[in-house]
Amino acid sequence: MPLSTSRRIALLTSASLALLAGCGSSSDSGPDSGGGKSTPARVAVVASTNVWGDIARRIGGDRVDVTSVISDPDQDPHSYEADPQNQLALSKAKVVVENGGGYDDFVDRMLKSGHNDSAEVINAVRVSGKTAPEGGELNEHVWYDFPTVAQVADRISAALAKADPGGAKAFTRNAAAFKAKLAPLEAREAQIKKAHGGEGIAITEPVPLYMTEASGLVNRTPAQFSEAIEEGDDVSPRVLEESLALFGDKKVKALVYNEQTSGPQTAKAEAAAKAAGIPVVPVTETLPKGKDYLGWMTSNLDALAGALAK
Ligand SMILES: [Zn+2]
């Protein structure tokens, strides 16, 4: 969804600066620094969300400094407007990872106003090659698509190597190790597909669709419902009724619920699902606290498989 049409919250307060403090905390053991005692200046990397930021850190190891513009699990990234602190980070960035697809247009705007035209900019949607389906809207939540994430990992590795040729080997090794850990996630999707392929689900927003589609599940939610929720618009009474009926009529096995975009209408969907005994699977747009990308996606698949098995 283009930010221009979204609700905007200008976060020019110190609260938004406090969010940044949490950005650097999720690296775990694993990334390879490439050895050598005297580490050169770290490569300045900015990612629009902590999802891409986590992946960049995993590939860059201790040769990078990563700033993630959005990392608050309680905030809807669609309605984010970035602040001066991030503006400064972007003006100095050597490598930038943006989502693209209209999700985080502020990144390009801020690069321009910060006169940074030398950064290597990786646009995940562009890397994915995904486009809007006939008559539909592009699903920009490409970090739920593991083949795309693998491709972006390679691009990040290449961009870092350009900025820090001494780390090239380490970046390649780290990207390969990361991609190897995506394979079990894809295998998990295949497993769900085998057990539950063709079963229906409902969603509140398109966030999880690449994952549910790869898992063979059929989204039965009226498009006007999920699109309105994502845009922050009202759902017409007819569409709402049609959406809520999915649960009572047992047309779906689970409701996959975006916790980061909720309101009275999604609450109604959640209540209807619960009343009908349909499991609710919460998902988010950004990393939950204390989780890295791989752990997060493992939990998402566990929750989905658990709900379908009920
Ligand atoms: Zn979204």
C-alpha cells in the first residue's frame, strides 16, 4: 500500500528516538567477521524495518553497523513517517535495504533530501520480480516469501562486498549459512501443504499470504475486506457480513490476524472466529521483541501448523 494513501503519524518526538535504541540488540552468534584483528571502519547500513535489518546484520556480522528505521512491534509500518535521526543515518549509509512496492517510500525521499546518491540501494520487491496480479494489488509483504529473502540475502552480500572488499568472503559465507537455514522453513511449508493443501483461511491483511500460499492454503477473505483494512478504510456492511460469515459457515480453518493493524473491524473478525471455535494465528509486519528473522518465521509456521491441526 502506498504510504501516500495511508494514515500518517509524524513521529518527531523523542519516543521515536527511543525506538532506535532497540535496533542493534538481536544479533546472535553465527555471523563470520572474516577474521583479522584490526577491523576496518564498519559499513553503515540502513534498513527500513528491523526485518531487513536483522538479515543485513546476519550477513555483515561485526563488519557492519545496522540502523533499522522501524522496529516497534506495536507500530504499523504502513503509517510511519521517519524522523531526523533516521534522516542522518540514511545520509551516511553505504548500503540501504528497503522493502519497496510502496511500503517504505520514505527511504527514497530521505536519501534524496540527504543528498546520498552513492549508497547501494537494495529494493526487495524489485529483487523479487513480483508484480500486481491481474486486476489486483501487489502484495508487498515479500519478507514472508523465502525465495525472495534468499535473493535479497545475496544482494546484501554483494553490496557489502562492494563497500568492504576485505569482508567479501565472510559476507558470502554468512549469506550461504543464512540461506541454508531458509531451506527447513520451505520444507515446513511443503509439509503443511501436504497435510492441509486446499483448506481455507481468512486474513485481516495480506501480510502472511506468500507463506500461506506456499503452504497450499486458500485465502477466502473478500479482497475488499483485507484491502480496506490495510488502507485504514472502512469496510462496507455487506463485505463485513460476508467476511464474518466465513467463520460461522466453517469455510476457513484459521484466521491469520495482523496484530500491527487492528481496529474495530478486525476485532469483529477475531471475535467471530473465536465464537465459531476457529483458531486465530497472530502475525506481525516487523520482528517481535527478542526474535531474529529465522526464529520469528519458525514460530509463524509452528503457529499456522498448530492452528490447522486443531
Ligand atoms: Zn502490511
